[in-house]
Amino acid sequence: MNAKDAVRTSMSIADFMMESYLTDITPDELLVRPAPDANHLAWQIGHLISAERRLVEAAAPGSMPPLPDGFAERHTKDTAVSDNQADFLSKDEYLKLAKTVRAGTLKVLDSLSDADLDRPVSGRVPPFVKRAGDCFVTVGTHWIMHSGQWVVLRRKLGRERKI
């Protein structure tokens, strides 16, 4: 297995977890907070989509398709406090956009060489992201980290265990 294969596996696991945990969540439940002051799923999914695009752009500037106008701005830390349905997309819209962004991510990953993955990055990335390859590794693990929070919501809603 090479680095790209490992990254693809991480993203595949993240996709499996997302689909498993969100399949029976209703549109109204996307705005339920699993705990007081915790972020609801609608904001989290939008945040993850925005972050994935931003990370891939840091690795390969100009490589990703744009998000819908104002999307990233609607999913910042400042907007996480909103419970207004009008501020967020529908579940189907989020899932469709997530698939589109992931397809773009994988296309960019496939286009890069091992040397490209070793290039340094800068910009708005977490402090532990130093190289282009780090950006791609972070994509999958970021989705997986948030899916752990979705389990808490599932328990609160009385949903069955999925995985």
C-alpha cells in the first residue's frame, strides 16, 4: 500500500461512517444539538465540506471546484450558534455537495506525485498540517472525528447502533 492508497482508505472509512450515521437522521434532526452548546449536524457537515475544500486547495491551489456562493461563510465558528433552518441546507443538499467535493478531492489526489505530496503548504490550515500529503490525511480523519459526535446525537435520539 502506498500513501495515496492509505489516504483513500481513510476517506472511504469516513464516507462509510457518514452514510451509516446519517442515513436515518431526519431533516429536522440535523438541527438538534447532542449536548448544550454542541454544534448540530447541519453546521458540522457544512464545516466539514468547507474544510475539505480548503485543505485540498492548500495542497493544490486552484484545483477544486467552487462551493456555492456564501457557503463557507455560512459555516464558520460564528455561525455555529444559529438554529435557524433557513441558515442551512437540506440533508440531501449537504450529502450531494459532500459527494461532489469528495470526487474533486480524489481527482486532485490522483493527479499528484509522491514529490507533490511532500511539498510544504501554508495558508489557513491547522498547525499540524505542514505538507500537501498532510492535507489529504487530515480530510478523512476530520470527518471521522466529527462522526464520533454524531454517535452522541444518535444516542440522544434513541437510534440503534450502526457500526
